[in-house]
Amino acid sequence: MSTSPKRRIADPTGPTSNSPKRQCMSEDEKAEEIPFTTPNAAPDSQIDHKAAIAYWSSTEPTVNGVLGGYPQVSRIDLQGSSNFLAKLRRYSKHFPPGKKLHRAVDCGAGVGRITAGFLCKVAERVDIVEPVKSFTDQIKGIDNVGDIYNVGLEEWHPEKEGLGPYDLIWNQWCVGQLTDAHFVEYLKRLPKVLNTGGWIVVKENLSNHHLGYDVFDETDSSVARTDVKFRNLFDNAGLKLDKR
Ligand SMILES: C[S@@+](CC[C@H](N)C(=O)[O-])C[C@H]1O[C@@H](n2cnc3c(N)ncnc32)[C@H](O)[C@@H]1O
């Protein structure tokens, strides 16, 4: 991990004084840099699962609630996801277009927005992993929903329970709730329940911090990661990035 951005952001000394960035900085730029000094704790170390669950449990169990007051994003998001899967399937030997997938799982599913609006249309059965019960109570009536697991992904061990195999494991707007270590351990478990030729999809917002740091959000106790960080974590989990 010594080359990972996480280590770099955990370095309390910040960028080294002989870094090229420092050498070519003007006095004004140095002054501006002060509020953005390197965080003295890795952003993911600030994640508090209890606080996160308390936040989500007090959120209205609706699409508006899980999308933070931006329900209008949902339609275009679902369309984008559907296009993305279609692209994956176009080049797939195992799951070419034309037939429904056998089994998918919606991880961090919220109120089943993605399940109802997308996954149930492309898979015969969709299992649900979501820690907040008031959210999963909204999912029960949706057609094609299989088992519902009311746990966080860090506690979900599908390989031990002999679940799957899944053709599609969908993770959206929820893996920021996991620490880097939990996320890697979770990813490592997934190939054991993934069908040959199946996909693990991770659809998340990226941090665009100007110094390339992950960013902690205290509202829901989550982190937004950089693209580089995601690639490192996939690599650490032994996964190959297929399509971006
Ligand atoms: C922004 S919402 C997204 C919900 C859904 N994926 C969607 O796009 O509609 C984040 C979800 O992550 C869930 N969550 C919180 N902590 C989690 C954890 N440790 N593991 C899995 N999901 C978690 C929340 O309860 C919430 O449903």
C-alpha cells in the first residue's frame, strides 16, 4: 500500500518540501494552500457505521430520501445503467443480449430504486443487501425480488451462506460507506459467488479534490474516493477492471 493515495493522504507532513509543486509555487499560491493541508487522518478512518445507519434510518424511505433530495436524477441514472449493461452484454460470450440474466443482487439497495427500475427488468431474480429495515420494507412488493439481507456489505458473507451464483453484482452509491479495508475484503469475497462471465459493477461518485484526496462526508459518514484510489483497491482485491 505504500504507493496508494490513501497512504499519501494519511501523511501528516503533507507534500514534501522538495516536491515540484512546492518549488514552482508563488507566495499567493502558498497562502491559498493553507486551508487544504493534508488531512491528519485517512478520510476512511473517520467512517462511523453507527452514525451512517442512524443517518439513513432517519431518512424518509423514498427515492427522494435516498437520493438526497434529487429524485429527478433517477431516470437518467437508470437509463445510463441499462446502456452500460447492454454494452457489457454485447461483447459477452456467457451472457449475450436477448435473454434475462438468471440472478442479480442489488448491494446497498436503499428503497429498491435500482431493483425496481432496472435490475428486475434484466434479471429473473434480484436479491437485496441493505442494512436499513425501513428501506427494505419498501422493496417487498417488487416483482422478482428474492432474498433480502438486512446487513451492511462489510458483514455480508454470501460465500459462507452458499448464495448465488450471481450473474451481476450491482453496487451503487453505497461503497463509500465502507472503509478501504472493509471494501477490499468485501470485493475479495465476491468472485466466490459470481457466475463465470458475470460482472461486479461499482457505480460511484468520484472525488475531484484538487490535490487528489478522498473526501469524507460527515452527513452520512461516507467517503468519496478518487479514480486512482478505486483502481488501487480493485487491484488489492485481485480484481481486473473490465470496462469503465
Ligand atoms: C445514497 S443511498 C443509495 C441507495 C441505492 N443504491 C440507490 O442508488 O438508490 C446509500 C445507501 O447505502 C446504504 N448503506 C449505508 N451503510 C451501508 C453499508 N455499510 N453497507 C451497505 N449499504 C449501506 C444506505 O442505507 C442507503 O440505502
